[in-house]
Amino acid sequence: MYRFFVEPEQVGEKEITITGSDVNHIKNVLRMKPEETILISSGESLEYTCYIRELKEEEIIAHIMYVQESGYELLSRLYLFQGLPKSDKMELIIQKAVELGVHEIIPVASKRAVVKLDARKEEKKRTRWQAISESAAKQSKRMYVPEVRKVMSFSQAVEYAGQLDVVLVPYELAKGMGETREIIGKIKKGQSVGIFIGPEGGFEEAEVELAVEKANAKAITLGKRILRTETAGLTVLSILMFTLEEE
């Protein structure tokens, strides 16, 4: 069953109004007809099962059949601070991170990041990245579309992460799987968790030290093998999803 997202103000007592690009997608791509059933989320914990009542030129009216609480989302909010990678790796990272339950993705311009985006390129990239997030959210039955934020400098990212309960920095110089297991094992369901992932060249030691000092980050190891930037974040998210998922 197809899923669509709306803003809370689009939800009425008995009907939901769908607008924007989804109108064309429903009418001309999916070629859906009145009476067909769809799922709608307004970014809250409720899932609306509806049937299409009317297909208009610029909006679609869906009648609410029933509403139910959804348990698709993690209690913990996971924030991926991703060092800007080369080529189109960010697209893969966003898609899989959304599937794994990430709450927000924050692109980070760290010192060793080769990619440099000016304002025009960044806005074009963000539009593309946000569309990928929405598509992945629909596919994986998320209740909302995770936001891909504007690119932050490393210091800005650390300041933003300072408000989170737990901050993890996988770092190739960190040692001790036992300590890493202990750190992850102490994370409680409902706590917010930030994950800092370096670009292809990794983080500079000074950056890790700044994260530890300013955001109380914990440097952890992911094992003896060196993981690519597009693998490391997804590895941590997978571990946290398994650890923090509700019964």
C-alpha cells in the first residue's frame, strides 16, 4: 500500500487534503483511481488509512477510514553528522540511513573533506537529498521524512551535537572493543544520539578532541578493519537500531 506525507494542518476530522508533487505522482505516475486505499502520515505517531475520494486538478481528497498508533519509529532520535563524501555517496548514505531509523542527517564540512559546496550547489544538492529522504521514508514506512539539514562546519556541528544525550565518534585510532560495547550498552531507549562520521580522509585528531571537549563525545572503535565513510555510519545506525528497537 502506498504511503504519503502531509502537514498536520492538512488533516481534517474526516478527510485529508494531499497537495504538492504527490498529486501528480498519484494521478499520472501511479494512475490511482477513486476508492483506492492509501496510507497517510502527518509526521506524528498516528497512521491514517484512507481511500481516495476525489482527484482534483491541484489536490486530492482522501477520506479517513480509520486511525491507528504506529510503532514504526525508534524512541531514540538518531542524528547522523556525515562528513561530505565524494561523488554521489551521500545519496546512498541518506537512503540507507533513513531506512535504518535516522531522525536527522547533518552534512559536515570537516577539514579533510574534499568536496566543497558553494551556496548554489548546496541548495541544489539539498533538494535532491531531501527527495531521496522522502522516497526512502515512504518505502520503509516511516512516520515522517527525516530532514537533511544545511551543511555545517565541524565546529557548528559540534555545537549542535552538544544538546544531545550521547555523541559517538567512530575513530580509527580508538581502541578497545570492550569499552565501545560498554558505551553503546549504556545508551537508554529514548535518549538522543549523535553519530559523527568522517569523510574519506577521516577526522583530524584536533576535530575529535574538540568533539570530546565541547560535546562530551565518546570516541569508539568499529573493529580492526577500516570502514569506508559510506559504511561506517550505516554500521553504527544498524547497531543502535538493533539495540534500541522496541520489543
